[in-house]
Amino acid sequence: MKIIEDKALLLRLRNPNRVTKTVPKSKAIRDNEVLVNWGIDEMHTLHSLNIDVPSPIHGQYTWTGKYNPFAHQKKTSAFLTMNRKGFCFNEQGTGKTASAIWATDYLMKQGKIKRALVICPLSIMDSAWREDLFTFAPHRTVDIAHGVSKKRKAIIEQGADFVIINYDGVEIVSEEIAKGGFDLIIVDEATHYKNAQSKRWKTLNKLVNEDTWLWMMTGTPAAQSPLDAYGLAKLVDPTTVPRFFGSFRDMVMRKVTQFRWIVKPEATDLVFNVLQPAIRFTKEECLDLPDMTYVKRKVELTRQQQKYYNMLKKKLTMKIQEDEVSAVNAAVVMNKLLQISAGAVYTDEGDTLEFDIKHRYKVLREVIDESSQKVLVFVPFKHTIDILTDKLRSDGITTDVIRGDVPVAKRTDIFKRFQTTSDPRVLVIQPQSAAHGVTLTAANTVVWWGPTPSLETYAQANARVHRSGQKHPCTVVQLQGSAAEKRVYALLDNRIDVHTKMIDLYKELLD
């Protein structure tokens, strides 16, 4: 095969008639050689004939936005343009969101897609998808369908190129989506659609027809069980799996007792075959990736958290009008705002007021489930550590804890076990307790439950995974729920020690 001036392909085939009879304007040049226009329609036709041809995006697309794509991102975008329905299994931190955006933009410019619906977790609607759309396709219109039903409907009807919506929101406005002219549906963290009996799955299935483009994206396909592949495969290509779930279960699992099933040896190959067409890049395969990727995940404060957060702000706003604020007082206030955001605040009387952490925990679980390696979770506040650890363990996630009151000998044992054995899966750490001199390269994902105001502690804690012995690129995930957290993270990302800006930050947040 030869590409001619980014306009045509010269193919050498054993049976050129198969192409000339099927592909319009194709031309036989000589024996076994055919000249074909290098367009997306022609490539799709050749693809359907099982002829391996490159997507014209490689030669005919100007990669939009602020940054140039990495090689693996170009390959991912090309794959997506060549497959109306398919899977992207690239690992977290490899930039699959950008790949999907570029592929969509190209297809829009080719007139193949008019509108795209992005279905994703609430936590990344703004911090990942909208920000990435502004970064990689700033010329496209984008809106988030979130809020009350009336507001969601209005946004869908306004006609933005990209509409971003959370999973549960799809059910609320499914009729409007069906009428909204969405040619492409992108499902991020697609494992949320593994259960073909759920209302969520059935709603999406009704929205997908033969002509719909559907890209299912997740870094961890069938991570918990080979049974997870059933719902995903049935959305993309129902012909790859039996009609009934029980038949698929019998293919990949063997019944041992009435209530116990074990995975068959051939299950991995079967799952691979049904989850096609697919593309996957691991972090270690992406040699062009930066060593450390920073990801923002938006979390909602509960009503109770928001109530106390606003009450404290109001109280302090009145105080600032009366007294000059010192750096020490500002730090105390900031700490309380961060405590409320994280899930537990210490009162002036020395008591602890706990808040429901369900929203923040849900996002953390999403990150853990998406990670192929172990995970470090840094939690600045001692009481919140207890709440979180209990929750993780109750959900069956093996978890160890390092905080200030853990003896040195025990810490050493926990660190060694984390590095050398399969369990624990998660290590919850108070940042000050593991900021220096500890190697934790068994993990390549760091989650900040809440920020630390110390730039040194932040940098040193992240360095626990990013050091000699690390075999995988690393991801740092920031959980951001309140204005205080967002501002602190922004300072840290700009390598500014929060302590030096405490009074300014205090006044800014109370403004």
C-alpha cells in the first residue's frame, strides 16, 4: 500500500475486482493494483471488506487545540474514526479523552457527525470533558446537561456540538436525547453499563441504533469479573454474545456449588473476542507520555457540608470586618473550610462533627476501579482517615493506614507489605507521615482526598510513587469539592506554598 499526496491509496491486492466493484471511483491501474480515493467513506468500505487501511485523519486533519497529540493518541483517534461502534481501553492518564475529541472533530468536519453526546461520571463532566474540549477543540460549542429536568431539556435542545451528561441524567431526558440529533454517543468509564438488566443499560440501548456511532471507553474492561463483558459487548455488537446472560455465564464460568462459580481458563480469550473492535494502550506503552499526569475530579458537597461551609464563611466575613486578620488566624479558618470539605470538622469545643462522604467516596471508588495498579490515598485529617478506611474495608477493598500515631516499626511493616505483596490494594496515608524517604512504587496512582497547604509536603508525597523503581507513568488525582480546595490545588500546581498566600487566600474566599 502507498499513500499518494494524502489524497489516494495505491493498493496491491490478489483480487482487485472485489474493490473496483464495491468502492465508487476506484480504478484498476495494472495487474493487482487499484487506486482508491483516500476518503473516510472509501476507507469504511474497504474496512468492511477486511482490508487493513489507514484512516484519512492521518494525512488530512489539522490537529486542533493548544497541544500536539502524542503518537498513541493519533493512533487511537484513527481507530475511532474507522469504527462506528467500538471500545477504547486505554489506561487512565493516557489521554483518551483528547483522542475521542479529535476523532469527533474530524468526523464533524467530514459531515459524518453533527452532534456528540458524552456520558460520563458527574465528577469529570466539567473538570475533564469540558476543560479538554476547550483545550483540544476550542472552536466547538459545548454545554453540560445538569440540574433539574427542565434545565437539562433546554440544554439538549439548544444544539451545542457536544453535550455532556451524567449517567443518571440520561434516564431523565432520554426522550429529548432521542430527538436531539446525536449521531455519536461517547460513554466514559463504560463499566457503569456492564449490567444488561439495569435501567441505565436499557435506556442507553434504546438510544443506540444501527446508524449511531458508539464509543465505549474504560481503562479497566471486565476488571471485577469476565461477566462484566456481557453488557458492554451487547451494546457495541450483540452478535458477539449469546442472547441470554445465563448462556454467556456458562461460557466463561464454571459452577462449583449452588452459590459458587469460578472463572474458566479460557475466559480471558473469550472476553477479548467479544469486546471487539477495540484499541488499548497501557501507560508503559506510551513512551511519549509525561512521567506524571495531574487529573482534576469534581465532587459535590452534601447539603449539610454546604450549609456548614456557608455558615462558617458568613461568620468569618463578619469577623474580618471587625479585626485585622493574621496569617495564623487565616490558616485556622482555611483549615476548617478544608475539614468541612473533606468530611469532618473539629469544633472550637474540641468535638468532631462528621459529614456524609458519599459523593466524594463515589468518585474515589471510580478512580480505584479504573486503576490497574495499587493506589495511594492522601488524607490530611486524622478523623476523616478513620471514616474513609472503614468505608473502604466494608466494601471489600483491602486497605492499610499510615498516620501520625502509627509506630515506626509498624509503618515499616506496612510499607514493606504494600510494596511486596498483592494486598493491600489501597494505602490511606496522612501526608505528613509519608512525605519523605519512602518508596511506594507498587502504586502509580495518587489520590488527594483533600489538599495539604504545604507545597513541600504535596511534592514529596507525590514523589513516593514517582521515583527509582517505578515502571509505569504516574497519575495524581485531585478531588475538588469546594472553592477553598480548588484554590489551594491551583496554588500547589503553580508551585506556590499556600502558607505564603494565606491572608490573600482568606480574603479571596470570603469575598
